[in-house]
Amino acid sequence: DAKLPVVVTTWNFVNATVTAWDILKKTGFALDAIEKGTSVCEKQQCDGTVGYGGSPDEESETTLDALIMDGCTMNVGAVGALRRVKHAASVARHVLEHTKHSILVGEMATNFAKQMGFKEESLTTTTSKRMWLKWHYRDQCQPNFWMNVEPDPTKFCGPYKKIDNIVKRSKHTIPMKVSRFNHD
Amino acid sequence: TIGMIAVDKQGNVAAGTSTNGAKFKIPGRIGDSPIPGSGAYADNAVGGATATGDGDIMLRFLPSFLAVEEMRRGASPTDAARTAVNRIAEHYPDFMGAVIALRNDGEYGAACHGLGDEPFPFVVKDITMTKFKIEKINC
């Protein structure tokens, strides 16, 4: 009675789902479907939340995270804060298939990707640069993720330095405002 | 973030994520997406799950792993996703996020928290459907 094959995707990412489905229908490998399906979103910059040119950090750089997990072997490949490489899902697949590790991060993940033949290129676009300029200059770096630092991060941009006398073990944080266009 | 779970004709389960993370994060920050058990998890014996939302909070609770473990214990995918979301909400009532779960027989479900009046959408395609389906759940 199983309804196989099947693919389920978060948010409204139809093209990624259809691509994954086409792969499942043709070759049948779930791992391929995940890699190629999520890669579609990287290329199409789904809602600005996936791929290059979205969600710039405080320094205006876009970095990418991706994970792929094989439920047959329990093998994992992942990259975190991948810089200057557009194809994060495929790099994660290379971590899975060409290393005994699970996660590579940052500049060293970029070095790995280059060694595996991926192209190095900027992930910044005019859209992401404009977004950052508005945040930095017009909105005075609001919102941001700093706390217990000075100058007051709820009013001013950095650089910040730590405040020593803080309330330890405070659970109070203002949650990140999640929407269709801003989420992990 | 895109989170995706797939089961192929042979019953192999895979899951994954891809994201550019939170806007205006402190450089070096990663969220839940690249963390196994948090952003996604898969086990052929059970199924898979993936999560989306506030990654700084969600990764502390490994919601994808929890959802798969709940399904292993016999919970439906919807109940498993709800349990994973509720575990986070117990500690962070204001957090925003969602979990989707897919059993290895093709049954699926989802749960979300904190998205206000906006329903959480997800896309499904299985062998019984002529076209993909966009499902929406209210938090």
C-alpha cells in the first residue's frame, strides 16, 4: 500500500519538488532527488532564502549551508558557512561521497569544494548589497543578534565590546522574526 | 531554507537542506540546517524529517531526529512533528518554526509554531497524485 516514490518539501518550493520527483520516477535514487531538488532552489534563489544573493551577514557576505543524509547507510555530508561557492548541496554530496567526515565549514569548506572542481565566485548580488546597505545605513544595523555588548546593539552598529556585568543564565531573548522570506 | 525528504521505489530514505541562513547574522554563524538530526534526518527503517524556522533555537532540540524517533515508537508523522515542535515551544514559547515528517511507507505530516495567522505551506508529490500538492497547516 506504500505510496512510493514520494517527496515532501518545506515552503512553496514547487520547482524543486517537481525536479526531485522526476528523478525519483526515472532513476529512483532518493539521494539524487535530494541533491538535485535542493540545487534547483539554489539556482532559482527560492524566496531569497536559498542560494546566492540572499540573507547577507553583517559584513554583507552571503554564505551557504547544506546537508544531505542517506537513510540507508546513515552517511552524512554537510557544509556550513560555505563561502564563494554557489552549489552548496552538491558540495555536501561530495563531502558525503569523497570524505570520511560529516561536516566541513567556512573557508576550508571552500578549499575542499575547489579541490573537487567547483568554481569560486562571489555570492553577492546587487539585490543582496542593496539589502545590506539599507540595514546598515538606514536601519542602523537593526535587527541584529548581539547582546550584552556596548555600544547598545538595539540602537547602534558595531564594532562591539563585551559588557562584563551581565545576568548569567538568562533565558530571555527576542526571537528571530521568521517569515516566508527569512528563515533557516 | 529548503528542507526535503524523499523515499524512492526501493524504500531508500534521504533528507537534506540548503539555505543562506538568517539575514544579518554575525559572520560565521550557522543555524540548524547543516546539523544532522536538526535540519534533517533520515533512517530507512523509519522515514525522515526536516525542520525550518529559527535555527538558533531549533538546533538545540534536534527536532528532525526527535520526529523520526517518535515515528519509530509508532507515532503518526503528524503527531511526531507536533511532538518535536512542542518540545521546543515548552522552552521557547515565542519561537517560530515548523517540522515535516515522512514515514517510509509514504505517509506524511507537519506541525508548526508561532507563525501567527500565516499557515505553513509544504509541497508533496507521490505516486497517487497526478500533480504536486501544496498542503497548508495552521500553527
